[in-house]
Amino acid sequence: MAIKIALLGLGTVGSGVLKIIKNNQKKIKQTSGEEIVIKKALVRNPNKHKNVAKELDLTTDFMEILQDPEIKIVVELMGGLHPAKEYISDALNAGKNVVTANKDLMATYGSELIALAAKDRCDLMYDASVAGGIPILRTLSTSYASDMISEIQGIINGTTNYILSQMGEKGLSYDAALKQAQELGFAEADPTNDVTGKDAAYKIVILSKFAFGTKIGINDFTIEGINNLQDFDIKQAQKMGYVIKLIGIAKNIAGKLFVEVAPCLLPENAIMAHIKNEINALQIKSQSLGTAVFTGPGAGSSATASSVMSDVIAETSNYVKQINGKPFSNFSRIMKLTSSEDVKYPYYLSFDAEETLFTLSKLLSKLEIPVREIKRINQKTVVMTEEISRQQLQDLAIQDQYLRASYKVLK
Ligand code: HSE
């Protein structure tokens, strides 16, 4: 008996899934216990997919999938909140197991869909929603089952990492690097969420649930992307021995949870500083394991499809054993979020050099901001601070109109 699945969407990831199923069927059967067959694929325009029309039953009508009792697993790869949410809810209510790569959806409606899956005794898995091909969610829910995580620092958006690498190393302009990331299939259909940090924020919301058991919303923390990052800061950081990366952080600070997405400076010899282009990395600190780094392709067709297939295979073996319906992660705990006084980091500050060094130094000293280094470069002033609280930083931003950029300096 083959397990019949349906794909919702046949874009970058969908075509990767198709290829893996076609090429690796023998191993899939050995590992899952059954042959896996794509029975139908939902597409918007079948004319665009003529190359696969012979091997696949294409449909534009979701009801054909929903009402087909042979289809046991629905794989949602359309992206976006709607109608993905409705399709997934309908599929679960019809007793079908679901795999999705949709981080926007799982970060926004995750709790609701997880509860629905439990009620319907179906699997809902979404390993591909975070860090593309890196099997991080399954690792957190299984390998870290007994460990207490204190911090996750991640490069979890391939597009922005690609842009920053190309700007920093090849001297490409922001626009040219973004265009390449789009052509290579790393960016979202609309790359706004990539460059503004929202895509990484969705992923850190999902990671926080798996790592800390705590449900947070996208509006509960600061999100800053790379769209306002200036070439000056990238070059200046390099001169000072740092690399700028867009980092998602979720950290337990004295029992409270600190979450943020923002460009940060990393020392050029740090492991994460060497993670380039579309590669993602997650540095996890935990009580038992200590520090571990997981790295691999975070975007792109075959890498993301491989994660999707690991979920399809897990659901297939659950189906074979008749044990569908267990949550992807059981960990649940309420943690308060940190306030601005709780969080301390050293900062790189960049000022428009309209004010004298004397005035700036006086203000920094008034706010008790300890300075490690202060430099006037061309028309700007750059300050490296020792550890300061976010509250001090906010006070500085209010009192100094020339502060143009502030980035955390990580170890
Ligand atoms: N646009 C996303 C990225 C795709 O660049 O990381 C993978 O989630």
C-alpha cells in the first residue's frame, strides 16, 4: 500500500519535493515503511507546470484534494496566511495529516492549528519552517528533550545573509545582491519580510516555543532588518575586526525571555561570522550540552524540500504505526519577557558627525555609558561601548538626534 500525499503549491520547494520523491523512492520506502506517491498537486495555473503534467495530477480546486479519502498527508507549500490557514484547518478536520513550511502561518496561528491537529488526532509538522534544510525543530523536540536551553542565536534568514555576504565581500550593491538572492530562489515572493527582519522574527517565534516552551507573538519584541543598514557601517565594522549579520536571539535572562531580531556585530573569528550566503546557523547554549552550532542551507529548493520530506516520512511512519496526533513539541512554560533594564550588551553606535566629540562624550558620560573606543571617520563618529542596558540606549536615542545606528556586539 502506497501513502498518497497532495502538494499545495508547486513552486521552489514543491518542485524540490517532487524531485526527491522521484529520485530517492527506495530509501524513502525503507525509512518510512511505505512508498510515498504524490496523488495531486494544487496549482494556480496548470499551464505553468506543463513539464510535470504527465507525471502529476494537477488541480486548481482544493476540494478535489480535501474530498479524496485516499490522500493521507497534505503538504502546504503555498506560503502566506490565507488561504493556507483555511486549507490546513479543513485538511485536519477531514482527518488528514499536514506538513507545512509556512513560518508566517505557524508563528501567527500556530497555537490554534496545533490545538486543531490534537483534537482531530492528526500530525502537524513544520520542520522546514525554520532554517530551511537544517533539521532544527525536530532536534529541539527530540535531542534536547531533557536539556534546558539558555540561549539561541541564529542566522535564520538566507536572503539577508546572502545580501550581507555579497556586499561585505564582493562589494555588490544592496539592490544587486537582493536581485541575485531572488533569482537563486532564496527570497520570499515579496522579499519585504526578508529584508525587514520579519521572516527571521517568525522563525524566532517558532524557535522560542520549541526551545523555551514559551509562546510569544511577533509584536512582543523588537525587529530590525537590514534595509536601513549603511554600507559605511558594514565597512567600518570590518575595519574594526567585526562582521555584521542579521541575528535572531532568544535568551533566558534571569528567568525572563529576551527576544530580538536585529543586525549585530560578530568578531571576525566567531563561528557565526563565517556563515555566509544563504547558509543559516543556530548557536544553542544549554545546561547539559553546552554550546552547539547547527549549520546548513537555510533556503532554496532542495534543502527546504529535504526538511519537508523528513516530516512527510515521520508522518508516514506514524500512519503505518497508527500513532498520528501527537504534537510536534510538547514543551510548554510561561515566561515573562524582559524589560529594557534587564538586557545588557556592548554596542556599536554610529552618529552623524554634526556634534563635537566633546558634546557627545559629555552626554555619554551623563548617561553612564562606558566607552571602549570612540572614532571620528569622514563625516561620522563611531563609538564602541562596554555593556549598556537597552534603557540606556533608548535614553541616548532620545537625547541625541545624531545617533543614526546602534548594533549589539556579540561575543
Ligand atoms: N526567504 C527565506 C530565507 C526562505 O531567505 O531564509 C527560507 O525560509
